[in-house]
Amino acid sequence: MDTKEDWAEKKEQEKDDRYSSRLGFINHLSRREKSGWKATQINFTTGLRGSLHRNQFLTRLESLGVKNKNTREAIRNRTIQKTLFTSDMILKFLFLQCIALNSKSEWTLQSLPTEITNQNLEKYNLYLQASGP
């Protein structure tokens, strides 16, 4: 979690460790087949609370070819907004799940804002229909 100062460095190392064998395999095959390809890994780490290392994030976007500074800033801002929105939604669902253990599930669904519930259920063609008091 991003409450500790070194949270990002630890996550970066976990990601590097997790994918190093895949990256090595891709580069090995590339050398063996003489394709000239070189694979690298670029991590984008965002904390649960929306924090990220600004300069690192922007530099990595630039390395992917996003040269316009305003575009990089817009991507960074949108990433933070989406992270916070998603974290908020997860917390609401977890809270309501706890409540649902001791009550009717219809009441639990009614407690969520309709636009959030429908937005997340529409990919399954499900929509909330409130009923009752």
C-alpha cells in the first residue's frame, strides 16, 4: 500500500522479478532467431490512494513515444482519477458486502448509486431495478 515511503520501489522490484523470466525468454528467442528485436519492461505503478511518482511516470510515457508534455500530464491526471474512482468503488462494494451478510441483498444493491451499479453491470446486460421501501 502507498502509505509507506518505499511502496513504489518495492512494487517496481516485484514487477521486475515477476516478469524477468518472460522478458529473458523473449530476448533469448530474438537473439536465437536473429530478429533484431530487444524487449524491455516499462512499469507504471500507481498506489491504491492514487499516488505515483510524477517524474518517473512522465518519463516512462515519453519513452513510449508520448512526446507532448500536455498529453503526458493529461494521461497522468486521468490515471490518478481512474485509480481513485476504482478504489472508491471497491471500498463501497466491500462495505456493502459486509452489510449484506446480515441483511437482504436487494437492500444492499439499492444502497449503491444507480449509475455506479448500472455502469459496472451493463457489460453483463444486468440493470438495477429498485423495489421496495
